[in-house]
Amino acid sequence: EAGVTQFPSHSVIEKGQTVTLRCDPISGHDNLYWYRRVMGKEIKFLLHFVKESKQDESGMPNNRFLAERTGGTYSTLKVQPAELEDSGVYFCASSQLGGLSGNTIYFGEGSWLTVV
Amino acid sequence: RKEVEQDPGPFNVPEGATVAFNCTYSNSASQSFFWYRQDCRKEPKLLMSVYSSGNEDGRFTAQLNRASQYISLLIRDSKLSDSATYLCVVDGTYKYIFGTGTRLKVLA
């Protein structure tokens, strides 16, 4: 069975440009999460989808970030316009259940974004 | 104060050694605790959940102390392949709160 897949794996863009990251969760997983790790910092939660609905987007840094999950399958995270501080690795994760107790969240390999 | 705090290390230990990592968390209402392992430039992978009574999985033992709000991970008989970053993870209501991770390097 395919795991969580993310595209692109690496992206280098100029400040002010737009980048769209895509995540395909494990088939049948209603819960999809986006996390981010910037250099030297811990992995931080961005948002959580249950199917196509945003359950929690409290971690989104600002309105330059837009996440969607149309149809409740794959998700996209768009950064527009990108700033230097957006550089880091963006992890997508999915799980079958919504709670954490007794549940396992599976991470994708991440999309490494560099803004120059 | 960070929600989850870990000593970043690195911990450099010889093969066969026993090494322990601690992690403290600030939210006393947290209910779920985990240790994840992350290899260089890879995604985090679940190593083990941490249960109140403590739990063991082969060479790995996890402990939880709710009164002091800390979690520990003990690795016995370290292998070269144990070299990685170990992430302490605590639930924050349907989302994970990560520590910065502790780097372990097992030396031949």
C-alpha cells in the first residue's frame, strides 16, 4: 500500500514567487495534517483536515498560506507570495482516526522548500 | 517556555552502551505521548507510544511521569543503526506538539 506522498520533494523559488505543495494521503485516511519545520526549530503544526473540512488551522502562520482539500482526497498548500522565512521542510501526514490516543499518524517524506 | 522541551544533544555513545533521553511537557492535560525517530532528511516515524505504566519494545523502554510532566526513552545495547534524532511528541488536542529532538550518534 502506498504511503503518504508529497510533491515536489524539493523546490527552490525566488522571494515573491508562488509555490504549491501537494500531498496525497494514504487511501481511506480522512484525516490529513500539514506540519512545517524551519531551520533549527521544532516541527510545528499548521492545520488539520477531516475530509474536505478544515478542523483546525490555528497553526497557519499568515494569510500568505492557503490550504485546500477539494473532494477530501489530496491536499495542496500554496504559499503566495513566498518570503525567505518560509524556507523549511513541509510535512504532510494522514491518519484513519481523528484522535491521537491509539491512533497512528503517518508522515510523508516532506517537501523541502528554499526561498532565495 | 516551550510546550515540549528536549536536550538537543548530540549524545555520542559507543556501540553497546545504554543511553537515556528525557523530555518535559508543559500542558498537564496532555493525554497521549510518543517517541518518534527521524533520520537525516527523512520523515518522522513512530518509534513507540508511551503509556502510563511504562512500556518496552525490545531494546527500547519508555516511561511517563505525569506528576513531574516528563517522558523518558531508554535505549539498551545501542546499535550503529540507532543513530538518528529522537523526537518527543505530546498531544495538543488532535494535533501533535513536537520537541526539537535529541540527536544520537552511536560510534563503532
